[in-house]
Amino acid sequence: MTEPEEDREKTGKTDRVLYSPDGDPHHTLAQAPQPDEHPPVTVTRDDRTEVIDDEQ
């Protein structure tokens, strides 16, 4: 794997790629596909996955 060029200055152009939710610098947050709802929060213990209840 190649090493990143750390000495290159970050620009507004690179920030758009870094902070774009879908990695496409041409999409704004409003244009990027958003999930209809959030998936449930889960935790895995001893190879078992459990859904965490928000109301605890």
C-alpha cells in the first residue's frame, strides 16, 4: 500500500470529498441518499447479537 502524501495541503476541494456522506464531492448533503430510518442499535456478546432498547 502506498503512503499518503502528508505534506500536501488540504484544500476546499479535498474537504468536499472527505466530508461528503457518500464520498462523491458533487453531492451535497441534501442530494446524498439518506436512510428512511435508523437501524436498531445492537450489541454482540458471546457470539449473540441483541437489540438494545432505547427506553431503558
